[in-house]
Amino acid sequence: MAWVRAENEKTLGVLQSDPRYQQFYEQALSILQAPVIPLEGHGLEHARQDENQVRGVWRRSTGESDRSQDPKWETILDLDALAAAENRNWVLQDAFRLKSASA
């Protein structure tokens, strides 16, 4: 792993020396953090990480609420709380839903 870390540091140094790096980084981050509209039509979903939610929180909002000045988000899964409760380092990589029986 030491070799991997060293190579990552070298690569990051090269990338960050490009004057366009910050712009590209911010664009990529905004794409990754954009809400997703599920095909089932249940509103918006969003997996968000920040300095307070290091592991992240998966949440949802209705389309109507999202268009308001103060959107209301319902937490689906708080990974930081789960990690603390279970003393495990959980991360959210992806999520899939099964179709409901009524669909």
C-alpha cells in the first residue's frame, strides 16, 4: 500500500499543477452530488457528504419540496450514525430497489 499511496501523491501533484484542476474538480463534484430522480417517480434522492456527514447521508425529497426556497429532506440512511452505532466503517457505494408488488 505504501507504493500506491506514493503513486497517488505523485498523480495528485501533477493533476493539481494544471491551472484547470479546481474548475474540473468542482464540476465533477457537483455532478456526483446532484440529486437523482428515481424512475418510480417518488421525488428526488440525494447521497450527500460534507464536513458534518463524512460518510454521508442518503435522503429524499418530493419534487414540490425541492422547488421550494427551503426543501425538506427525509433521511433514508445516515451512514455516520449507522457507523457509530455498529462501530463499523460503512460507505454507500450504490443502491438498487426491488419493484414493489403493486407496480
